[in-house]
Amino acid sequence: MKISFPHMGYSYIALKWLVENMGHECVIPPEPSKRTLDLGVRHAPEFACIPFKILLGTYLEVAEKGAEVILTSGGMGPCRAGLYWVMHQYLLDELNTGIKVVAFEPPLCDLRDFLKKLHWVRKTGGLSMKAFVQVLRITWEKIKAIDEVEMYSHEIRPYEVNRGDTTRSLWQALDMLDAANNEAEIKTALREGIKLLQQIPQDRSRNPLKVGIIGEIYVVLEPAANHYIQIMLGEMGVQTDRSIYLTSYTRKNTIVNLEGDIFSVAQPYLAEAPIGGHGVNSIGETLLYAKHGFDGVVQLAPFACIPEIVAKSILPAISRDHGIPVLTLFIDEQTGRAGVQTRLEAFVDLLEKRRQYKATHENARLVV
């Protein structure tokens, strides 16, 4: 069976390995491009958000490559994203693609449905339960290693002497992880990838600004959707921390429900009911970034995303109360890289001036 899935960051490396080692043929989804978005915009409802359009365009592209099944995730809570797969299936049927969309609802939402679909994928691949568990374990190790090497690259990039060295080393590290086929090889590839990044010429005398990145999961995790904002900021000399990685999202929402933790942080700025999607996370994570001394926060949100719109209306109060500037970037098919870069450069300039102002006034108080 030919199986594909959404392209979301670098997770395709691990998911490709998973599909192939379950006994299926993997149709690797291409990185979202202008063509991907054009396809999605052409066939999606006008006011659907950009993740919906990119995913639809991706499904149409893998359909052209012969994909028969799309494995994706569902969702729970007051957010439209949990029903995207239903609309995607409807549109794919209307376009006569012949593709079946299989959505895995979070186990915390419907454990029986989750296990039933896992069993179907395993059975159709002809894999024993023992072998299936082993494949899942190795896939998880790959995902953790991918996230670890990417996180480390964002720590290194603001210090690089030669622009682009970190990104080139990251691609090499990801290629090594792609080639790894067992836990020992994954550990070796991760170690070598970290070593590659450590060997990059760095200027450790720099004192980079620290900026947190929050927002809706897809536009935060998929660099092609946010115009590679973390790399862009890193090459401006800014150290970034992303609030969502696939491993942390899986642990919090699939294995153990830790959403109560972030909700308790955000609670002082919320009414009684949660606001859906990652809106609560955006509020709570901004408070945590302020607590840990970050210079600013960038909120990434699809245009017309209600949870992030609600969060945006609350963030100015947090910014005022806790002294942390927040820049919101709403992203849709009209958003261009140049516009994003211009706004980021202006935001970084403001953060630099703010840091200098605070340092000057702090020194003045010490003199007095």
C-alpha cells in the first residue's frame, strides 16, 4: 500500500522510516511550495486557514505520485483543526483522487479508535505485534534525535561567524539521521550531528537577544509555512526558543495530558473556559518567556485562526504587565518572505534599543 502523510518540519524523516518499516511504500510529501499552496487555494474554501490549504495541496501532490492512503492526526477541543481531515476527505473524493484519509485521534480522546487504526496499519503491512512495537520505538528515537539536533542548531546559529554554516551542518546532521536504521545508529548519527554543529566557527563574545516563538502548531513547526523564521532570526543574531516541538507535543497531548500545567500558568488572563487550539499555550508560554527573562516573543498565527486571534487580544495585557514585547505575524497565502523579514528586522531593532535603554537607566540608578 502506498502511504503518505502531511509535511510538518523535519518529522517526515522519521515518518518515512515508520511507513517503510511497517511494510508499506512511502510517498514522501514534498516540502510545501508555491505550487502546493496554489493547489490548496484553488480547491479549498476561501476562508479556510493556511494550514488547511497547504495540507490539501500536499495531499493533491502526493495523489499525483500514486499515494493511496494519507495518515494524519485529528484533534480535540474547540478548534476546527480536529475536523480538517473530514473536509479534506470530502474534497479529495470530489476531485476523484481515490485517496483515503486515516486520522488518528489523540489516545486521550479516543483510545479505542487510536488502537483500532494502528492495528489496521500494522495488519495491512503484514507486521507482527513484536516487530511493530520495535518499529514504533525506533521511530520515536528518530523523532527525539531530530528535535534535539534542530534545537541545538538554534542555540548555535546566533554565534556563527560565517552566515549559513549552521544551516548547512543541520542538513548534514539530518541526512545522517535519515540513514540510521536502529537505535545504535541513531545515537551515533545524533552524536556526530551535534559534533558537526559544535565545530562551526563561533564568536562567543556576542550577547544575542532571546526571543520565544509561540502560536498555532502547524505554522510554528513547518518552516516553509513561516518562511523559515527561526533561521531568519538566528542569522540576525537572535537566539530563539520554540514553544512547540513534535516530541513535546506528543508527550503533552498524546501520552500524558499536561495541558493543565500551562492552563494554570495562563489562568490569570483567561475566563473560565479554554479558548481552543493552541491559544491557551500562546498565553501561558508568553508568561513563561517573560518569567525566564526573554527579550521578546513572536506569535505565529494563520489568518482567521480564532484561538490565536483571542490569544492576540490578551497578549497586550501580558506585554504591559510583564514588560515583554510581542510581535504577532498572521500568515496566509499573501504573506511573503520579504514582508516577514522586514517586520522581524524592525522588531529586533526595537528590542536592541529597549535593551540599551534598560542598561543605561540601570547604570544610572547604580551611580546614584
